[in-house]
Amino acid sequence: MGNDETKFFNRPDHWRICGGFVVRMHCWDGDYVVYNPFSGQTHRLDIVSGRLLQWLNTGPKTFGTLCRDVETFLELDDQTLTKATVGRILESLSDAGLVEAQGDFDGRTS
Amino acid sequence: MASARRPENDLGNRRVGLFSVSIDCTDVDDALARQVALLYGDYPLADTTAPPDIVVRPQWCRRRLPFGSRLVDHRVNGDFPFNPVPAGHSLPMIEIGLNWFIARYCTTHLLFHAAAVARDGKAILLPGASGAGKSTLSASLMAEGWQLLSDEFAILGSEDRRLHPHPRPVSLKEESIDVVARALPNACFSNRITGTAKGTIAYLKPSPDSLDKAHRSAVPVAVIFPRFSAQGAPVLKPLTKADSFMRLIDHSANYFTIMEAGFEALAGLVDSCPHYDFVYRSLDQAISEITAIHAGL
């Protein structure tokens, strides 16, 4: 197993918007802008990151659910690629302070 | 020896768009007071039963420059936010003081470093960095009968999503002073002020029509990011809404202060109209392009 794969297979399983909040976001032609209420920063997201954040806006999700949603949305049939993509997106949203992983909260997930 | 106060050098409270403003020159010499009266003397008087929203009061500083030249301090609502400047640079400092106060304390509106002009109640927002040519462009549009809403500080209502007039004297620099003076031969200009950080500058008083309509807000119908370039072909390029959104954040003076309200107001603006990047080579061309865009909306 390569390093990248180890990285996403070891990834926490449950994700939500930081603090369980709902973030404000707008989408135009597949470009998202999202307001981070904790930092006051505004982030621009591509369509996949924006969609993923939109799904998390409806409530906490498991990594597997997010992967399935992204797989359907992008019509991918390569699970490894999907997991790597979702892993990278979650990492970057987490770095931006928009989402957080299981362990940081006790929430119910779908 | 203390200078005598000159009560006649106080214009009283004037209505400048949303704000009542007092520029009190009673503590300085008549030359500055005359310039302030020239630029602000035709603004309508504000309600005198309430204190003005903003009071800028230039006053002599005890410290002097070598050879005895005098410095002026600028008190803005009780604060001294700036270092004193030579007396000849007091007028730009008064303008900066007004901007400083509005940017710092206005939380009900989203502020942009932008010119804004309107016709028939429909406004065009012209955001641009310093030197992009927005003041020259807005002055030239004013010469063509457009209402000046703002030359460098546009005000968007975070609730009503309308552009509110804030017609202040237009700050022109270097060659653009002569360009605008040719376009507006009967217009009223301040003295030229040399040696400022922006070089030689002069202020143009807004047109009588712009002052008459200073209580009428307008609906934004387009956002155009203008940039003057003497070389190359003119370019008018539509911008994606997300591109415009992020650029408008960079041009806002208080986006990070008003937080979610600013985000939603900006989204409302971005949603409601088209956005363009516009590189122009001549004012005539810019005026005709902007007029055509406005007419089609």
C-alpha cells in the first residue's frame, strides 16, 4: 500500500462542519464562495469541494458516504481515486477551518 | 501666540449623502477655509438639532518644521489618527479623515474603494485600485450628465442592496486634472496641491445635479473594473461571478468588519448584475462603452 493510500485509509471516518454549524455559501456556474464564521475569511471552492461542503451543511457524514456521493456526482468507478480525491478535499477544507473530523465532536452521522 | 478663532470659517453641518459632516476650519487660516467652502459650500445644510456624524477639525500644531513652516493636526471626532502635515496638505488630510472615519465606523453598509455613477436610477460600480483611473473616469462621466454617487468610496446598503450617494469632491492627480478641466470647462476645482504622496492633486466639486440628487440611491446594474492603459487594444471581458466576488472583497474597506452581513450583501450584488474587466485607452471610448452597457440593462 502506497503512502497516499495509507494516508486516506487511516483518515478519521466521521466529518462535519466545524462546531456543527451551517456555513453560508453561494454558487454560480459551479464556482462556490463560502463564508467561514470562525475566521471571517471567505473561500472560493471548486465544484466538487463546494458540493461536498454543501452535503456536510445538511449534517455530519461518514467518509464512506461522502465518497459514494462524490463517486455518483463525478460518475467515477475508481474507488481508490475517489477516496484520494475526497481525502484531499477534506484535508484542504479542514486546513481552512471549515470542517472537522470525528473525535473532535460526538455527532450522529449518516 | 495662539491664533484667533475664526467662527466665519465654520460651514456648519452639511449633508454629504448618508452622513452629516462638519469641517470646522475656525482654528486655521482663511486659505484652507476658503478651499473647503469652495468644495463643500453648496452641500445642503444638515439637521442642526443633532450633532454631526463626523467632525473634522484641522488645527495648528505646536511643532513647526525647520524655518518656521507650520504644521496642521487633524482632529476627527476627538481622535488624532494621523501625523501632522504641512498646512498646504491639509485639504487632502481632511478628505482622508472623512474616509478614515467612515471606513472605521460604518457597519450598516458595505464600502468599496470604487467610483459609482448613475443614470435613471440605475448605477454602475467602478471598483479600482489607486491609479486605475476611476476618478478621471467618473469625473468624465459626470461631464456627460451622469450622477456622481462616489468617486472613490462607494456605499452599498447591506439591507436594501442599493448604492447610496456619497458625492465627495473628486480627487484628481497629475495629467488627469487638465484632462478633466478640458472636459468640464465651467467646473469648480480646488487649488492644485503639490508634493503629496500622489504627486500634484486637485479636487473637483461634484456637479450641481449630483448634489441635488445626493439623497437618491440607485440600483446597481453592472460592476465594471476599469483600468486605463495607454498601450494595447481595449478589452472588455465578462467576469465570472465568483471572480468578481473575490475581487470585490479586495476592494472593500469594511468587508471583514461587517462579517456575514457583508458576505450576503456582496452575494446579492454579484447575483444581481453582470461583471466586466475593462481596459481602456481613451476616455471617449470608456464613456461610450459604459453608456452602451448601461443602455442595454
